[in-house]
Amino acid sequence: MTWTLVALAVVGVIALIYWQDRHIVVSHIEIAAPDLPSELNDVTIAVVADLHSRVFGVGQSQLLRVVEKIQPDMIVMPGDAFDYYRPDPGPPVQWAQGAVKIAPVFYSTGNHEARLADCERHLRVLQSRNITVLQNEWQTYAHLLQVRIVGIDDPAFASELSDREYMEAQLAELIDPAYYNIVLSHRPDFFDLYAEAECDLVVSGHAHGGQVRLPIIGGLYAPNQGLFPKYTSGRHTEGRTNMVVSRGLGRSRFPFRVNNSPEIVVVKLVRSSGTD
């Protein structure tokens, strides 16, 4: 009897992990700022991070249904749509083909794109599907001259500078505090640099929610942050800078996400009358 109960408990835990690993959750974050351009008031942004060539339904139908219900004004993808260990470009391309029918899509690279031998070809395919790929560049949003969408290539693309030196250089080049800067940057561990550069909104991923999430403690491990990482999910604020970290959708070498369902983050921008 005892062994039967143990076996049932093990099966139950495995079934729960399997379900959690495939069930997409939607998290909502409202960011209120007095200096938000009026045209951005009530704008909804869907953050789709770290797909890692994962499949959610035939032709990404499950993922597309979730995002379509959000009715976003824009979709942002801060890196690792592709996976170095599973280089099939099909899943990201299928997602892209459907996503652009929902809202404008802006994309920046992650460390897995940097490792792909044919990264440029993959990115050209996304561009051919009307995805806006931003590689250390910016563009205005919806012809609003005071708003910039900025995409920063992952530091893994750099060869001569350290990761931190690379990020400092790119932020100095791309961020202008005279504008409202929405920044797509894969790595959340540079939050102090984003704040120093006076970015307004940064969207990141990379940490996969800590892969295994423990009650009260949070994420267990994240690349570039190590054990018990600080930046694995949610909103982080310093000065005028808000950073939103998505737990992402996929996984790479580690086969499961434990207590850490795939996540779409919905960011609602609101113009406030005072400080947030």
C-alpha cells in the first residue's frame, strides 16, 4: 500500500510538471509614469521572450490564440526565438507569420542567435515576414517622433569588448533621454546600466524564470546570474527606468521548467498625474 501511494505521488508530480511546462500563463504589469507621451497612454505591449524554437500547437496555434486574446498594440521579442541546440527555424517563423497579423512585432537578438552559424539568414527570414529586427538600432513607433523602440544585440555578438563594456557602449550610442525609450535587451543582469542610461522601459528575458522556481525564494539559477538570481521575472524599478523580465516560453539544454509555466507578459502603459 505504501509503495502504491509513493508511486501515485511520483506520477502525480510528473504529471503536474508536464502540465506546468506546457501551460502558457499571462502576467499583467501596469507601468504608470507622469512623463509618458500622451500617445502611449493605454498602449498594451505583449512580451514574447525566449521561444527557443519551441512548438505550441500546430503552426503555433496555441501561442497565437493566447496573444490574440490580449489584443496588444505591439509585440516585442527580446531574443532567443531560435535555439542553438535545436536550430530548426520553423517554429519561430510560423509564430512570426501569425504574430504580424495581430500587431506590429519588434525583435532583438539573444545569445542563442549569436551562436547560430546562419543567424543572418534566419533574421532575414523574419524580416521577410514583416518582423522589425533591431540590431543595435532604433526606430520611431507609429510615427511618434518622441518615442523610440531600441533593439540591442546580445553581448555574445561582441568579440573585442567585455559584455559590460559592450553594453555601456551600445547604451551610450542608442539611448537619448530626450525621448521615451522602449528598449529590447535580452539580458536583465545589466539593470544598473539601463538605469544609468535612463532607459524608460526595458524588456528582457534570458533567465527563464530561474528555470526551477521555489516557493518564497523564487528562481533557482539563471545564466550570467548564478544561483538564486535577482532578476528572473516581474518589474524592477530605479529612477525613471522600469525593467520587465519575462520568464519566457522555452527551455534549452535543461529539459523541464519546474513550477515555472511558460509566460507571456502584458505591459500596460498609463500616463499618471504624479510619481508612480
